[in-house]
Amino acid sequence: MPAGESGTAYSHSPHNASETRHFDHPHKVMLGLYIGAFLGMLSETSMNIALPDLMDEFSVSSGIAQWMVVGYMLAIGVVLPCVGFMLKWIKAKTLVLFALTCFLVGALVCTVATGFPVLLAGRIVQGISTGIVLPTMYAAIMRVFPPHKIGAANGVAGLVIMFAPVIGVFRQVGVSCLVMYFFRV
């Protein structure tokens, strides 16, 4: 290698030794992302349970009420592919804090909504947040965990993401099944 070029050939590689950081407890580092991903997926699944109540509360048809689910998923789908570009320009920590703040703001907007359009706007803000958190979590796994533990860390992330819909479905189906079983309704 010519003089002056040593060490510059792979300076932008994510696997460069100078960029690898050692964390004693990498799952603690990931905790905020785990919580954000869990809440985002739980929010997605739980909305299906609330649709009939929202139809009554805001006097909207089922087609209009379903925009709560569609708007959320559409926001995730639009934001998700852009996160890779965002991570090039914005620090991951800043992006995660922004996403978690967005989720909280969206939840507050939904809480105080007096009309369906305001409620839908809050849901879309929450969808934007979830669309940022999910890919950022997997990008962080690649940086936080040592190479020999990345597979297991991806498994934990998958469990966190898939556990939320299980709880949402259990709330929807499981409770009514338990009531029917115990009270023989």
C-alpha cells in the first residue's frame, strides 16, 4: 500500500475494527428499541379491537374507521425504506429518540382527539414512528452485538416484534374464549 493510504481503504465499512464498539450488556443498549418496536406492533394489532367502538364514538362507517389501520400501515410502508438514508445523515440515537417522541406525541394526539381526522393524524404519526424504529433496531443490532452473536440478537428482536401481535390477538380472541369456557356462555 502506498504511503499515506494505510487504513483508508476500508474506512467506511461497518465491520471496520475502529467502528466496532464493545458493550458489556448489549441488550440493555437495545432496550429502548425493543420497547419501541413492541409498542408499535402492539398498537398495530390492538387497533382492530377498537374499531367498533371508534365507529360508535365518532359516528363513522366501517370503511372510514378502517383508515385507522390502513393509515398506520401506509405510514410504516412509506417511512421504512427511507430509514437507511436517514441513518447515513442522522445519528441512530437521535433518530430513535425522535421516533419514540413521535410515538408519544401520536398517542397524546389520539388521546385528546375530538374528531376522526385528528385521531387519524395521531395514528399516522405513530405509524411514522414504528416505521423508523423497526429498521433502526436491526441496524443497531449489527453495530452493538459482536459478529458471533448477531443471529441470536436477531432472534430476540424477532421475538419482541412477534410477541406484541400475540398479546393483541389474545386480548381480542383469548379473553372471549376464556369467558365462554369458564362461564359456559
